[in-house]
Amino acid sequence: MRYAVLGTGMVGHTLADKLIAMGHEVRMGARDGDNPKAVDWAEGKGPGAGHGSYADVSEWAERIVFAVNGAKLLDVAVAATKEATADKTIIDVTNPLDTSNGMPPTLVPEMSNTTSAGEQLQLKLPDARVVKTLNTMNHLLMVDPGRLSGSHDVFLCGDDEAAKADVIGMLSEFGWDDPIDLGPLAAARGMEGLMPFWLRMWGVVGSADFNYKIVRN
Amino acid sequence: MRYAVLGTGMVGHTLADKLIAMGHEVRMGARDGDNPKAVDWAEGKGPGAGHGSYADVSEWAERIVFAVNGAKLLDVAVAATKEATADKTIIDVTNPLDTSNGMPPTLVPEMSNTTSAGEQLQLKLPDARVVKTLNTMNHLLMVDPGRLSGSHDVFLCGDDEAAKADVIGMLSEFGWDDPIDLGPLAAARGMEGLMPFWLRMWGVVGSADFNYKIVRN
């Protein structure tokens, strides 16, 4: 499968590395197609890896991962373009964090509560098929659920069932056996709304190596 | 211990019943001191039970539980009065849900994200000692964690350590052995922010009998 990973930060690197390790072709996208972090990454990963602008890697890809700063998600969506993302499954792992109020961050008001980053992304790219997932945990855990002993949960939501099936397949490759489908993309409000809680729990645990498990009978 | 339980809904009834069962004296508070639901409850519960206005039961009590509609929390705080709540531990189990946008509810904007119902309650009652807890689950589970098999978590936060110790004691009577202290009352933003997620999960589970467990190594 050809994956574009938009974002050159830790989350983008971790996801891109894992997808390469799973045998996929991956291009890391950035605003500048010659972004040094993306170039360095691609050069270190062999022939299956590449880099390019948001639009170029999206055009090339079959699936597109948004692993960028959530507060800047919509700018990246515009740069990726409607045309290059049309009919493609988008995997949105972002959180719309607002650091302008100090730490811990709050949520960007225009992207939370009565809407979400996931929904706003879908509105910007109406022909793409957005699925929200993996945003409720640390990046290392995203691709290695076995880091934690015992079972724990990953969630997803989206309006397109075929795209969700694609994402469930990707999650299975990452080691997630039984993801919880929360339904329509509007459930991203709930998934992104976990982040302020997560940030507090991070302080309590003293490490990002924790996750939620939904306990039921 | 003398507990006032403000609120005559399901949550108030469940908590008041449990506190009576644990041997405490309990008065159920309402806007109208002769609220029929509060009168009925008190008459059915024997000599340890009573009822009265928000201010009267708060004045009488040593600890005060806010189990009212979160969107109306501040009106209830004003009615309970600064004077009657001064120096007392307040147990705030509310969620500031806004049903004006349809279902599922969103959060009241003025009581979420950069603030919380818990913090707003503390501002209204500056001499009280507000602790947020139990708002992250269904009311039946609040007083009976054994309804679910396996371990799962309850959280609390507040700015007053002595008040948190009071609440940890109450939670222990309810069957919660190891509550997770998230720190200052501002962590209520995170705890209340779980509710939109909870409402989605409720739909998936098809029952309110579920809870979060924080999995860590």
C-alpha cells in the first residue's frame, strides 16, 4: 500500500517507520517538499521511502495519514488539496491543542465541543474519507500496543464504512486486535475531548506509557 | 457524618440511599424545601433522613454533595449560599451538559475547556472546599464498583488536601479502594471533558455499565 504521512514530528516519524517496517511504501509530506527532516528520514529508510510536498505525496498515495499539529490541521488540508485527497482514506491522528493559554493546553475552541478537528478536516476535504483514530495515546503506543501489559483500547470513528475497514486493517498490522468503533465522525468530539484528561493523567503516571481500557461485563 | 445531598434526581437518590446505608445522616436538598421527591425520599428512609431547602440542608450538613443538573449548578450554588457552605467539603459529581444542540449533548461553553463546572462552583462558593469526583460514570456504578468485574478507576481533584482526604474516605465506603488523584481542581476540565466520549461509548456498549481503567506498567 502507498501511504503518505503528513507531518515530520515524532508522531509522523513513528507512524512512517512502522508502515515501512510493515512493508508499505511511505512518503513523508511537509509544506516544503525538501523539508530536511523528511529528506533525512527518507534517505535513511531505503527504496520504499520518499518525501515531497503535502500535495505531491497525497497525490501519489493510496492512504494519507495526518500527523501534524492539530491547531494547523486545516492549513495542511488546504495544502494537500481536495484533488489529491479525493476518494482516499485519511487517517487523522491529530488533537486540536491550543497552547496560547499556557500549560497544560486546552482545546482550540473552533475545533472542539460542537465540532472537532476530524469533522473540520472532512469539511475542508469533502471528497476524502476521514477516519479519526489513535489520537488518544502516545505515539510509541500507537504502533506497539504490547508496550503495556494487559489489554487496553484503541478507538476509531468516521462516516465511511469502507474507510473504517481500511483503518481497522492498518490497526491490526500495528498490533491492535479489537478496535472500538465509536460510529460517525462526530464521535471525534469525544475522542479529541479525552486529551485534556490524558494530559493530567500523564502528570500523575509520570510517563506517557498508559492507556484507557473500557471495562464492561 | 451529616451529608446534604443537593438534587432530587436519580444521581441524588442513589448517593443519598448509599450514604444512609453507610450509617450517615442525610438530608436531601431542593429549591423548595418541601419538594415532593425529597419529602417522599426522606419519609421512606427512617429517622436518619430529612429534607429541606438548598440553604437549610447545607447549613445543617458537615459535607455537601452537588448532584444537580450541571448546567444549573451555579444557580444551586447561589441558593445554597456562601455562608452555609463555608469551610465544608463539597463533593461535586456534576457534568455541565448542554442539551440545546440536540443529542448527544455538548458541554456548556462557559463551563468547559478553559474552565470547568468544578472551578466555577468554587468561584461561587469561595469559602467551601470543592472536590470533583464520580462524574465520569453512571450513578449506579458510583456507589457499587463491584457491578463491573475486574478493576476500573475513579478519579478526583481539588485544591484542598483535607477535603480530598474526606472524599477518599467516602469513596472507600462506596467500595473504591484506590482512587486516582488528578491534582488541582483545574483537572476537572479533563474529568468533565470525558463526558462526550462517555456518551458515545454508552451507545456502543448499549448499557451504562462500563467504566474506564487506566492501564500502565
